Amino acid sequence: MATQERLLELEEIALDLRRTIIDMIYEAGSGHPGGSLGIIDVMTCLYYEQMRHDPQNPKWEKRDRLIMSKGHCCPALYALLAKQGYFPEEWLKTLRKINSRLQGHPDINKTPGVEFNGGSEGQGLSGAVGMALAGKIDGSRHRIYCIIGDGENQCGQIWEAAMAASHYRLDNLVGILDRNGLQIDGPTEEIMSVEPAAERWRAFGWHVLEIDGHNYEEILSALEKASRVTGKPTMIIAHTVKGKGVSYMEGTLSFHGKAPSKDELVKAHTEFDISKRRLEARKQQAMAAAPSGGA
């Protein structure tokens, strides 16, 4: 299990990524900040602790794959890929612009590190099932991770893919349900209820784990447990807050797909600065509490 120091490092990385996400969406004048901010903690743990991957060799055959089925949250993916070194960070300023390699939804043909053309609701899990099945046939040890939205969880194709994954006993497949309770038209339970989510995934033959999607210990523990499951795929239901980290975006529908204004950008940065100072204080406290070395 990661040390307290490492958990704080991951939290700091995610905080910097939140800042990047807001900046790139503001620069683009459009995009989806809410879901991107909400899922970034889980994605940080994936890329910095769990997944085997090589930014210098994006097509490395033994790499683990992440499928961003909820493709509108690609600002989170782009921010991570740039920070990892898959492409220059200067590209982030071109998000959604003409001739940019960073489209409004992930494009495998344009962006290094992207594994699937996400965005069409419900299709990503099918792609992930295909990749996991291919890995089983080839005898590969790589793992497939697929992030789906809870509104997307209403799509029939998701459940066809869920049934196939169970049928083929794809224990190299881990789904992550971003359970923030909101979709573009309103609360999921008012549009079309997805509950009881855990029981439904279990009924389709999946091993299910439920976590706080902003608690790093829970995230890492769930990912580690999923790696030890045999004979069936795993679904991690990550309870998150849409817009996490920016007070006026948290738990709101208005920033599902809207860029912040200049004043809102400034306010977000002010909050990030406060969060940074608090994090530094926690790091100092953790260092002071750590046992000293010596005989």
C-alpha cells in the first residue's frame, strides 16, 4: 500500500492537473469541466501507480490500456497524457481548435496515448471487451481499464458488453463507473434510474467494488483488489463529485459542458492556490509525524 507521503504526492499531482483542465477549457472556450474534474483522482492513480505504460513508446505491446468511454471528459485524459510526456504540453492550448490533434472527443488517429475513439455513448466498454478478449487469446498479461459515465450506464450496448465480458470470463478487464449522479439533462435517478448499480453489475456476473472516488487509499486498494480477481471482470463504482475542486462547479449541472468565464477562471485559480497551501501544510505535518531514521 502506498505511504502517506505518496498519497499526498498523488493528491498534489491531481491538483495541478485540475488547474490544467480548467486552463485548457477556458482557452478553448468550450469543453466539459465537470466530469473531467470529478474523475481526475481515479485517473491519476491509474497512470501514476497502477498501469504499465511507456510515454516514449505509446504502442508498446505489453502496455495496459485505458479506454475513455465517456469521451467528453477527454480534458482529464489530455492533461494526464501531456504531464506523462506523451506529447508536448503546448498542445493543450489547442484543445478543440481547428486542425488540433486534441479533439473534443478522443481520437486514436490524432493523439498519442489514446486507445479508443471515445464519445459515442455506450461504445467504449464494447471496445474494451474486444481488447481484453484479444489479450486472453494472445496470452498477453496486459490489463484493460474502461471508464464509463453513469448516464452512459443507461445505454443498452453497455449491458451487451457487460454480458459478453462475463461470458468470456475477462478477469483482465476493469470497468470504472464514474458515479457522480448527474448527466447532461439532470440527475440520473430522474432521467432513468441506474440504481441499484452494484446489484445490477453483480447480476451480470461482475465482481463489484464501491469506493469514494476522491479517496486515494480506497482508489488504490480497489485497483489492487481488482488485479487479483480471477474468472470474472471487475466493476469499480467510484462515487465522485462532478466539478470536484472548484466550489461553484461542484455538484452542478451548469458546468457539465461549459467553459468558465474570465472571472470564474480567476476564482478557480484562487481556490487551487488555497488548496495547494493546505496540501503543503499537510505534507509538513506528515513529515513531522514520520519516524526518524537511525539505529
